Amino acid sequence: MDLRQSLQLRDDTSGTDEFVKLISNPFRNQFTVTAIWASLGTSIGFSILLALLFSLFRPRHSVVYAPKVKHADSKHAPPPVGKGFFSWVKPVLRTREPQLVDTLGLDAALFLRFTKMCRNILIFMSIIGCMVMIPVNITQSKGNGDQSNLSVLNTMTPLYVVNPTAMWSQVVCAWAFDIIIVFFLWRNYRAVRALRRQYFESFDYQRSLHARTLMVTDIPGPDRSDEGILRITDEVNPTAALPRAAIGRTVRDLPTIIKEHEDHVRQLESVLAKYLKRPDQLPAKRPTMRPPRSQRSKHPGGRVDAIDYLTVRIRVLEEEIKHGRASIDRRNAMPYGFASWERIEHAHAVAWTARKKHPRGTTIALAPRPSDLIWENLPLTKQTRKWKRFINFIWVTLLTVVWIAPNALIAVFLSNLSNLGLVWPAFQTELEADPHVWAAVQGIASPALTSLVYLVLPIIFRRLSVQGGSKTKTSRERHVLGQLYAFFVFNNLIVFSLFSAAWTFVTTVIEKSSEAENAWQAIVDSQLYTQLVTALCNVSPFWVTWLLQRNLGATIDLVQIITLTWVWFAKTFLSPTPRQSIEWTAPPPFDYASYYNYFLFYATVAFSFATLQPIVLPVAALYFGVDAMLKKYLLMYMFVTKNESAGAYWRVLFNRLVFATILANLIVCLVVKARATWTMVFCVLPLPFLMLGFKFYCMKTFDDDCHFYNRGNLSDAEALAASKSGKKAGDRLSSKFGHPALYKPLMTPMVHAKAAEVLKAIYQGRLEHNDLGGEYSDIAMNPMMPSEPGKSADPAPFEVVPENQLDFSYFKDRADFRDEFGGGIYGRPEDLMTERSQTPRSTLGDWSPSSSRASSPVPSLPSMSGLKVHDGYEASEGAPLVHPAFRVPLSRGDSGGLYQQSNESESRLLGHAQTPAHTESSNPLDRWRTGGYGPVEQDDDPVSYTSYEPYRAQR
């Protein structure tokens, strides 16, 4: 062997040895008291700086920092906030929980209550931990020989405690901590029950349709009808009241077609926004695109004209949607349906009676809000749903386990590139050549990669949860919360903290077993308990510094740096569509699953290291104290609840905190076993079982009151009360609990007003209104123009939005924008009980002839014959546009200005089909109020291939 090979072998051996050392102890010499003070200083310093910047820019950027003040109605509006530097602090501190429930909703109020509960728990634990554990550990560590290499952080842990009697402090604190946690959990569980009872008595709940409706799933074939649902519910109905039933109807591929239609509309908007960015300087070539794979056989030439292709494709999809909706009555029934009572007491009494019964193999439960349902999962059978859940569990477990290796490598090497240089000599040369560049890479790469993973992870888990058969969006979010928490605790806490101990244990056992040829003796000699405790004590300073840095993350959320940066970049360098510009001004939805997961994880870390490194307790309490205030401002003035669960997150939170407490108890057992005797272990062992007993006690005591308005304990008069609902109630149930694919208004491509004139030149289809005529066109099918009652106002193929109306306030009452951004502020009109209409009632009110737009000083749009402005008005000379806040709204459905459907039959698409008859009624509209669908209009005019506007007018 020559000298070069010898040196190469030596380098390889040295790199391997260094890799083993780094894996065995990745935190050596990284955390000192100085590092913790530096982390505390930078975290508090930057947090104060960002808070001051927020206070400075908040009054000048209310669209970003207080959008709910502008968009919320009088009932859900937050308290007014002044423009002073610290004016936002006073309303945040003075607003109490009852007002938060009324204005924000129960989910937001529960989130803030949970944050304060964690803060209070950690404050009391900090007092005991710092006054008992720190003095005991420091004083009892002094008898450990050489103290020159021990820092204050080392002596705060039980690692160097040599007096076994001193370990009784661990046992005492474990009991004290459990008592504190149990007290606050019980106190807040009782408060949540009170909040739920108040919610049941609230005006919104009492007038909602879902409150008196039950959902029946897994219906067998012979009972898949309205009468079949009545027979099923009658078996568990303790009252004399009869419900109104509506069986679900299959929609086949309508949801897929509608989703494809929305994607194409957004794609066309993007193409037009880029092509018409400068209307006076159009690009020389029209935009082209590559058709989707499923359409490439129809376009063998490869690329096609993007505007023409998307226009034609949208028209074809709308035709398919129209015919699919018209023929829905001829399709088979689905294995789910809904039954609705006139009184909430009757519905909840049936739900209580059926909670443990499955009449005819069905499952009967309280119905969620219609907007909360995941419709594609309702038809799944029990066997299919169980299989999907099993597959989902496999995928989540696989993803959690696979992340172990990347997580360990990121922690060891990417967070400290010098470690990578120790095992990779070539990289060490590059590191020494450009130290400043690689220092910047080190500061950016690790947090960026970790943040990217944690941003993508909830999206992956949401898709897996939907594939796993979740029936509602709120249950999906609860599943995502549970999966995220399991992922974080396993990878970021257990594996991260114990990886070095596990690695050392395995290598020691392998070495000793190869020498002594006795594996069990090698395991016994490896001192596993001591190695685990040593690893936990060595990693504890990391969690102290990590929690200190979370305060900086809380202020970053307040300032909305990421959102502001992205919006600025998109407006400056990209070509946003009008729809995107409007969505940027809307209050964003609050991601409860992610934030709850972070809070649960922080609390679990604090509980786990409470006796190992007590200083972690005041650090975590500081974080929750700061974030309780900052998140309160965000929920009051910035974020909305997209899908209100009315406090359904509480049980998930409660169970995870119970698990975190049990995990902390097991760690205490591990510590006292390694440092003392089994007697102390036996003194701690009852705690996990007591926590489980406490969980079941709370479940039996509070859950039924939280879930049911009443538990079947009706008086004789209430039980014998008969239903007075008529045919209108059944139609209302069919329309409001019908699949959204049957009545959801379709999107219209939006274009900017500055490009309207140019659009007429480049668009080859018809932009003018199309008078199709016919028996039903102007009365029953087409809406009237607001300016000229009696004249048909057919929707135009594009929606023109002027520059001064690129704001969510002009669109907050439209279903396509409200469902995504404003549901938490403005409620769900499809869930409200109405008396005078069978169709989903508009939240805008009714138009009256006395309403006038002529008094508005707002300038008018340029003349654009045939192009509709966004609010349903004809854009013409001298027709000014009025802000929606200062005019009486039109009478229309939830479709808003996109599709002004006055056809009442189309809102009852789940009702029974009925052949229209020509009667002698004096009112031609009477034939449309009989519960049928009405005729499918026929269009005898030849349709232009490039124009899809006639098809839109036929719906």
C-alpha cells in the first residue's frame, strides 16, 4: 500500500469516527449560559422591534392589519381601534370572552381560552419548578467531585445529583404538576360546557337548519328514498313529531367537471391578465398553451391559442354541467340522506336515542352545516371507510418514520455546517475558502428547509384525511391536528432528544456482544436508563433556546412579513388577476390545526422537561403570555374562521394534554429509576392511571351536555308535539342539504376594466347579450335588469372589474368569495331557516323599486356594451356605480353578480321531478313553485364555436 492510499484510508477512517461522534452527541459544546442569554436578548429585542414596527404601520395599512373592521357587519364587527401608536393594545386587553363569542365565533374564543389556560398552567408550574427543583438540583450536585467543567445549566438538571434522597423532589413535583394540570383542565372543561350550552341557546343556532337536522348514512338499498329515511328514524324516534326527509342523489362526475371549469376560468383570467397587462402595447404574439393530456388527442398540433382554447373549453364544460343538472332526477339515490324536524328538541332527542344504535345498519348523527360536508365521502360504505382509514394510517406512519433520517441529518449537519466539514474534507476546504458565504447558507438553509416541510405537511395530511373518508371539513381538521401532533412529538421531541442515546446504546451493545458473545449481558451492562437520562439532560438547553426563539415567531405572525412580501412581489413582478387582487384584500382564514399543533407541541416540551430543566417552564410561560395577546389581536381584526365547528376542537386538545402529562410522568419514572430506587418509581406510576381516570370522568360528565341540546328528557307535551311542517319544509331541506354541484353558481372570468375595450377586439366570441326568447326565457329563467324592470338581463361571458373596486367589500356577499373568506363574519345563508322562500335566501336583502343609484357621486365606467360589471349592473354611459355599503341590494340568490338565477326550480335540484303542465293560472310563476325542476329549455339558434355565452344564458 503506497503513501497516498494510506492517507486516503486514514482520512476515511477519521471521517467515519467523526460522523459516529457527531451522531452520538450532536449537541456537544453548542449550548452554554452565554448562548441562552444571547438567544433571550435577540428574541426579545427583535420581538420588541417588530412590535414597534407593527404599531407604526398598522394605522396606515388597515387593509392588511385590520381588514375585519372594514368588511364585517355590525354584529361581527370588532371594537373600534384608534390610530394612535399603541391604540390597538387597549381594545385587545378589554375585550372579554362573551363579546369574543358574539363577534368571532366559538372556535376563536376557544382558541384564546386554550392559549390562556396553557399560560396559567405554566406559570404555576414555573413557581414550583423554579422554587423546588432548581435549588435541590444545584445544591445536591455540589458533591460530585470535579465541578470545573459544570455550568449552571448542567447543575440545574438531575444529571449530577449524587444523593438519592434528593430525587424525592422529582416525585413531589410530578404529583404537584399533575394536580395543577388536572385543575385547569377540569375548570376549562366546565367552562367549555357552559359556552356550548350558551351556543345552543343563541339566536343563530336556534334559527339554523342544521340544528334540527340529522344525517343518516349507510342506508341500505331498499330504504334509499324519502320514505325509507322516515321508516329508519321512526325506529329511534321517542317523539310523536314526524320529520321531513330528503335522500341524496348521485351527481356522478359533476363535481369533477365543476372543478375543471373553475380551474379553466382561473387559467383564462391569468392568461388575459398577462396578455392585457398593457392594453395599449399588446405583445406581438397571442398567448399559447399546451392542452391537458386528456385533450391532446383533439389537438395534434401541440400548442394552441390559449384564449380561444380556454374559452371554448369553458363553454363545453358549462354545457355538460347544465345537462348534468337537468337530468339529476333520473339517477339513482345515494346511501345517505337527511331528516329535519321543526323543533330542535325533537331532533336532538332522536340523535340521543340513536347514538349507540344502528337501525337497519345505518348511522344517525346530528347533521353538520351544509357547507361543512365533504360530499364525495358521504356515499362510502363502512367497509370502504375502514379500509381507507387503514391505508391513511399506513401512509401517515410511513411518512413519520421516513422523516427520522432527514431530521437527524438536518439537526446534526445542516444546522452546523462545520460538523459536515469534519466528515467531508473536500467541503471543509470550501468552507474555509468562503466562510461568510457558507455562514449565510447555514443561517438560511436549515430554518428554510424546516419551515418548508412544516408548511407542506398540513397540506399532505389534509389530502390524506380526505382520502381516508372524513365526512366533514371540521373533522378533517381535527384529524390533521392529531396527525401533526403525533408527527411532531415522535420526530421533533422523542427521536430528536433520544437519538444520541439510542445510537450509543446500539453501538455499545454491538461492540460488547461481539466480544463477550452474550447479547443480554451486553444490554444489561450498557446502562440504558442512565444513557437516556443523560441524553435528555444534554438536549434540554436546546429546547430552552428553541422556545425563546418562538417569541420571535409570534411577532412575525403579527407583522405578516411573509404575506406582505409575497403580495408586494406579485404586484411588482407578476400579473395578478382581478380575482387575486380582490382575494388579497379579504380577511384570511385562520389555520386552527397548525396553530393548535404548535401550542400543543410547546406545552408537551415544557411538561416533558419540567423536572429535567425547570428553566424551560418560565420560558414557555413567557411565550404563551405574549402570544395570547398577539393572537387575540389577529383573531379580532385580521383572521376569520372558515368552517365554524362551535368548539369541537376541545376534546382533541384535552386528550393531547392528558397524553403530554402522562409522557412527563413516564420521564420522571425514567429519571428516578436511573438515579434512585424502584420505590420512587412505584410512587409515580399511579399518576398515568389517575390521568386516564380523570379523562373518562370528564368524558362521562361533560361530553353529552356539550354535544346534545337535550338528551331525550322531554316532557309529555313536548314528546307528543306533532310536526306542523308542510311541503315547503321538505323543499327547503332538499335545496339546502343538496349537493353543491347541483346549485353552486359557476365562476365567470374576470377582466380589468382598463382591458375591456381591447378585449372586444381580441375575443372572437359574442360579447353582446343574446336574446334567445322562448316560453320561459324572460320570466322564469332569466333575471331582470335592475335599471329596466321587465327586460331580460342575460349574463355576459366576462365580468369587468374597475380599478377602484378591486376590493373585497364589493364581493363579500357573493357565494364564491364569501365561502372562502367571509363565512366566519357573515354566516352561512344556506343554513338559515326562512319562511317565505324555498330557495337559499340571499344575505343582501330584497330590491325595491325605491332604491336608486342615481345619487351616488362615484364615477361611471366607460361604455362597454355586453360586458357585465361585477355587481350585476350594465356598464353604460351615465350609470354610476355605488359602493355596496351605501345602496339597497338587489334581490338575488347567493350567486351574486356572477349568475343572477331567479329560477326557483334550480335551487331544489334534489326534489322529485315533475313534468311542467300548461295551466290557466293567472300567474305564470306558479308552475315554478310546485317543487319540480321545470322544463329544460331548448336553443334552436346555431351556436358559435368560440362563444360560450349562449350556454350560460340557458342555465
